Amino acid sequence: MNGVHDLGGVDGMGPVPIVEGEPVFRAEWEKAAFSLFAMSFRAGFFGVDQFRHGIELMDPVHYLESPYYEHWLHSAEHYGVAKGVIDPDELDRRTEHYLQNPDEPMPVTHDPDLLDFINAAVKHGAPASRDSDAEAKFSVGDRVIVDNDSPRGHTRKARYVRGRTGEIIMAHGTFIYPDTAGNGLGEDPQHVYTVRFTSQELWGPKTADPNGSVTFDVWEPYISPAV
């Protein structure tokens, strides 16, 4: 998807402020938003790639102006409504109620199994590797070019590497393919490689560090042999 979320290699957006001693959460509601991912994942609302795509569907101005965990809320709400679990009208009523009664406590639900799942997911994540009988089309040392197209829907093929040539330096096996999983088309495991690009290949000889390089993980359908 070609939206404002794909900011890799983009300049003119201003500095990235680094706050010393920045808290993990800036507000209490962010704690609840953080827990929504694991709960929604367990409930089958989405996988990681669909979750990311839900964020990409935000209005561009809203995306840029809203805090990080509001993006998470948007994705959880999007899939909850899409699956019929959340009634938008009820959500609006509850939102208005808490805006008018900000000190009222949130409903409490006791679910020990859910808590155990969240604790495990937060600490260890969920592996994206999948077994596949497909043979790898590329090997370490191969020079490849990233296809220079503009796929619709979710993709992990960043704009700044499209059309660029690099060398495969690692092969990782097969993993969930984001371009199908994120678009609701199944996992379709594909081989993943780490490709090293010179800075000059990415940014041009006039501005790039002549000794610099960038590594980027690509799924096999993203690349073709470099001529």
C-alpha cells in the first residue's frame, strides 16, 4: 500500500525527538490500547499483517496527527466492526458516555486464560515462520533487484527499495507472506532473504555515504535476478 505510513527514506518531515526517560505509556488509555492487540489476535480478529493494514487504512491526516496507540485503537475498531463484533452505534454511545463521565471506571472482566495469553504474547511474540516444500529460488551471494511496482493493499515492500539492486547476504527460510495475509488471502509462506544495498544505490552518489549500506528483509515474490 502506498500511503503516508511508508516513511522510510523520506525527508522533510522534521526531526525525530528523542525524549530522555520517556515513559512506556503517556496516558492510562494507552495501556488498554496496548492490550487490545493481544486480545483481538486471540479472538481471531486479525493477524499481525492485517493489524498493520488496518492502521494503513486510516485517513492520512488523522494518521500523522494522532498518537501511536490511537493507530492501534483504529485497527482494532476497524476489524471489530468488520466482523460484526462491535456495533458502531453502541461504540459511539459508550464513547460519549465516558466523555461526559471521565472518572467512571471501565468495566472489569476476569479471564485468567486471556491474561496468560497476553503475558506470553507480550514477552515472546508469535512466530511467523511456516513450513513449506517450496524450493528457494535464490541463494546467498545472488544479486537481485526489487520489483518496481505499486501493489494495492498491504505490502512490506517499502518504496525506497523498489527498483534497487542489492546482494543477498542471508536466507531465513519460509515465513507468512504479508501481501496475502495482510489482505485476508491466507498465509501463503514464502522464502525470506536479507538483502544488502549500498547507500549510493539507494540515495545516489551525490548525497550518500560512500561506505554505507542498508539491509532490508524481502519476501521472494518481491525480487528478480539482477541482470
